[in-house]
Amino acid sequence: MAAALLSLDEALEKLLALAAAEPILACESVPLEQAQGRVLAEDLIAGLDLPPWPNSAMDGYALRLADWQGEPLAVSQRILAGQAPQPLAPGSCARIFTGAPLPEGADCIEMQENCELLADGRVRFLQPLRANSHIRAQGQETRAGQRVLPAGTRLGPVQLALAASLGQAALSVRRRPRVALLSTGDELVEPGAALGPGQIYNSNRVLLGSWLRQLGCRVEDLGILPDDAEATRARLAQAREVDLILSSGGVSVGEADFLGQVLRAAGELQLWKLALKPGKPLTCGRYGGVPVIGLPGNPASSLVTFALLARPYLLRRLGVERVRPLRLQVPAAFAWPKAGGRREYLRVRLEEGRAQLHPNQSSALLISADWADGLLEVPEQSTFAEGDAVGFIPFSEVFG
Ligand code: AMP
Ligand code: MG
């Protein structure tokens, strides 16, 4: 039985191969303030040395080491950040502040805490001096012409600040992926409306919609699909100008799983049964030429399959290299004595560095995902004892 299931790693490999075969290549130039979360389209090459000139790491005094025989030195100039210094007068030192350019001829800076300003205006150095101390060398961060960020880098605050430090006001990024989002199920009602008998509020629409937007996607919300083949066909036909149709629900082999039926009839459907818990059924296919990923409907299953499969797929279509979330090793605060056939992702919270298990791991629950800090990864056919190190994916790795 278990042999018929596709492992998560195999499913991810397949999805990443599909993504790499259909990259979203178009790009646009956006100002740095709007580039957060976007994917760099071209290598960022430094146009200047960083720092552009040697400068002081301290408030203190700059001197030429060879000029100093242990006697106090006269102060010949004062250099603040933003000023252009004169060459250092021989036999003197310069008052200098953090970030100010090193004057030509100086090769050493002493911090002011180790200096004594004498009544006659000269400076006594209280400790032995070393060459190059407290000097930030020109080009220590990067040299002009060097590649600072490769194409495919996802832009966060650090990458944007690096671009700013190189004088870049805008960056070329891949255009936003357009994703048509569908929720399926006759039982679904949008928040704000009244619930009829047997109905529940649609939570996946907001879960996936907000997550997609954080990923930088443009979401075309196609709303709730009734469990009806004709309506499903008509709604799918609206999703033409998109890069992906992402649906939730209706993908198992139940009678009411119309999305699966319609895609099957269109002839380009792979129904995957994953060795994954939560999140066994997953649809992957094309409709009218557009790639489709159908996530399972249970909210925790949607969450796990989006985090581990759909998110990496979308990022890879944008050319991102590192799409797998970081896994940390953390000790478990509980034992897992019974091996399962499917890889399991448990909602856990870190308390004093140990992973605590939420008592209710039902795939229908979101509340345990709110409580949790992330997912503990229990490989297929494996057990662990309390205190053993187990793979842990923080939610902060996959949200956004
Ligand atoms: P399905 O995959 O359609 O069989 O749905 C599995 C379970 O997830 C059922 O209990 C559905 O009611 C629930 N479900 C499906 N879609 C959603 C949704 N968009 N929001 C909340 N629950 C859903
Ligand atoms: Mg359904």
C-alpha cells in the first residue's frame, strides 16, 4: 500500500522540474521601496568599491605609525564624517570620527578612550599602537565589478539595503506571478454572510490568498466553486491569463470531487497520493494550457502542502535557487514510539528550546497552527525518543 504513495521529496522534485521548464522571465524595474519580497532578475554588480575609501571605525585620532616615538603629537586637522580631509601633515595626528575618510598618509587610528588630550593641545597615546587598527579598508565589503547578489535572489531588507549602499535606486525584478485562486465545495460560505445548514466559512481563501500576496503574487480570486462539473468547467475557463490555477478542496477521489473529474476529462491531470500527513491528495495538471495545483481542502493540509510544495514551485518559476525551507534540529519534548508509513508534519511549539506537541493534530484544525511555532518533521517509518533531535521548520521560514 505504502509503495503506491509518492514521497514528498519525489513530489517536490517533479514540481520543481515543471517550474524550471516554465519560468516566468518577464521583468520590470521597481524602486527599492517596492521591491521587498520580489526576485532579482539580473545579477547585481557593484558599481563602486564599498567602502569607497578607507575610513575610521572609531572616534579617535589618526596618525602615521612611523611618526610616533612615544611622544605626544600635535593635532593638525579635524575630520568629521562627510568631510574631505587634507593629507596628514608629517609629525602630527588628526582628530577623526566614525565614518570619516582616513587622511592620506595615516595608517593607524587610536580610539579616543586610549588617548589623553594635553593642556597644550597635543595628544598622548597611552598604549602601544598597531598599524591599520580601527581602519575600515577600502573595498572590504565589495570591489567595483564584483557580483554582490546573483539573479534569482529574493529581496528582503538586507538585500535591499545592500543595493542601496551601492547607490541603486531601483532594481530589475521578475514580474509578479498571476495566480487564480479557487475554493471548492458546496458547504463553503464567505465570511460576512449567514451560515445555512451544513455550511462552514471559507477559510482557505484567506489563508492562501494572503500567503500568495506575501509571496509577491497577484491573486485573481475566482471565489467558491460549487460541487458541479459544469460550473467548474465554466469557472476554470475564466482563468486564462494566469501563470497558475491554485485550488483547495475537491481533489480526493470522492464522488463530490468535481475539480478532479473535470481536470481528468480534460486529459491533463495527475492525481498524486502523497506519503504525507496532513495532506495526502494533491492534484497537478494543466487546464487550457495553464498549470493547476489542487491542494487538499482541510485547512491544515492546505497549509502544509502550500508550504512544502506550492510555495517552492512558485519561487522556482521565478528563478529562485534556494526554495526549500531551512530545517533546524531541535530536541523533542515528547516521544514518537509508533512509526508511520507517511512523513508527518506535527504542529509544535518551542518551549525552552524543546518541541512541544499540540495535543490535537487534526488536519481540520487551524487553531493548532496558530499555537505552533512550526512543523516538526517525522520521516516515514521512523520513531524518536524524548530528547532526540528532530527536524523542525519554523513557520517564519515559509510564511512570506
Ligand atoms: P475536500 O478536499 O473538498 O474533500 O475537503 C476536505 C475538508 O476540508 C472538508 O471538511 C471541507 O469542508 C474542508 N474544506 C474544503 N475547502 C475548505 C475551505 N476553503 N475552507 C475551509 N474548509 C474547507
Ligand atoms: Mg469538497
